[in-house]
Amino acid sequence: MLEIENLSLEVDGRPVLKGLDLRIEKGECHVLLGPNGSGKTSLLLGILGFPRYRVTGGRIIFKGEDITDLKTAERVKLGMGLAFQNPPVIRGIRLGDMVSLCRGDKSGEITEETRDLAKRMHFTEEFLERDVNAGFSGGEIKRSEILQLMAQDPDFVMLDEPDSGVDIENMELVGEMIGSLLHRRELPSRRTASGLIITHLATITNYVDVDWAHVMLGGRIACSGKPDRIIGEVMEGGYEKCVRECQMS
Ligand SMILES: Nc1ncnc2c1ncn2[C@@H]1O[C@H](COP(=O)(O)OP(=O)(O)OP(=O)(O)O)[C@@H](O)[C@H]1O
Ligand SMILES: [Mg+2]
């Protein structure tokens, strides 16, 4: 589904990624851990082709196609979706309109399908009338991002800290919806969506089963392995220790 080869990337002229390799197969879900400022968000925005995140080396292959030079809109059309870490407030666009737009409905109406999706995400009608993220609480913003992804239903789902600031009851809901976006209830051979989830405390892995975990350090994927082992080592001894253990084994 996604192959990143030797990717170097700068953000406003500052090198952030330095030869990063990552491969995600169809149907797999990966988690990415790493210290603040290590470039996790930059990686996702680079995968999506945001202009400020300039590729200076390497390439990104998606569904067999080299997309390194494609515009963001083209990448989204190919099936990429992202739930942002800190999405902006969008004045003048109601959440309901945004969800309808994400579903590909250009009627400008808040449709029955949009209402149904919102209900699944435990949003009342009132939220659909509010401007996107305007005055939303931290947890509501995370749910709003996932609602928009559910409407878009991408084949490759990127989630930037979907578990930060979410209370324990909503975490279950968020986990269930991410699981449904990623077809986690299907047998592995029947899953056609893949995911990459950034998390600090790995809370989301209590609710969504994941296949691989990676630690990002020094602008690269410094260590990869089975989630239980990688997450356990990071929680116990920190990122650098986990990377050292990886290099020794
Ligand atoms: N627009 C920008 N201009 C300058 N520097 C930037 C810009 N965006 C990101 N950076 C820098 O790039 C580095 C990587 O940032 P990034 O947001 O990717 O980190 P992160 O791993 O997601 O961190 P966190 O865990 O805190 O979310 C940081 O040092 C950040 O300050
Ligand atoms: Mg980040």
C-alpha cells in the first residue's frame, strides 16, 4: 500500500526527516512513537504532500505509483486520509457540511447519511450546525476528525495522536471507529484499508489491534518490531534505550 524509501524532508528550510524508510502493506496497521519534535507529524504531512513539507530526497510510493511530486488533492483522490493532531477551526463551514463534502456530496445539505454518521460518533444535531471545530473541546475535536475520516472512508488512514485528550469512555468509541475504518474485525486477508497511527502513550493500542510499531529518532525509523515489545520497551526505558536494544538484537 505505502512504501517510503530513503525520504528526506525539510520544513520551512529545516531538515526534519533524514533518510526515512517505512513500508506498510495492504490491511496492516502500524503505530509510530517518538519524542516531541522528532518529526512524526511532519512525516504524515509529507506523505500527504503539504507544500511546506518539501521532499529533498527519496520517494513515496502509494498503491504502486510514485506520488512524491503529486499535489495533496491528487493523493487524497488516490485514497489517503488524515486526522490532524491540531486541526484548525474553519469559520463559515458547518461540521455537517464538511462531513457531507467528505462523503462526496456537493448538495450543500446536511443529509440523512451525514446525520447517521454523526450519531455513530455520538455527536448531537447541534454539532452539525456549528462551524468546524469552533469552540470544540479537545476530545470533541478528535471525534470530529474521525467523523470526517469516516465520511471520506480512505484506503490509507493516518491518525495523528487520536488518543490525546480523549476521556476513557470516548476512547472506547474512538477505538471502535478507528477499528471500523481499518476493517479490523475482518480477517486479515479481507482488509483493504491500512493505517499509520501516531501515539505517545500507546493508549489507542488497548482499543485497536496493531501489527507493527516503530520508533522515530534522528529523522529516521530507528527501531521497528511487534507492538507489545516496542511499546513495552519505550514505556519502560524510553526511546533511546528501545533503539539500543533493537540494535543489539
Ligand atoms: N512550519 C514550521 N516551521 C519551522 N519548523 C517547523 C515547522 N513545522 C514543524 N517544524 C519543526 O519540525 C520539527 C518536527 O516537528 P513535528 O511537528 O513533526 O514533530 P512531532 O514528532 O510530531 O512532535 P510532537 O510529538 O510534539 O507532536 C520540530 O522541531 C518543529 O518545531
Ligand atoms: Mg506531532
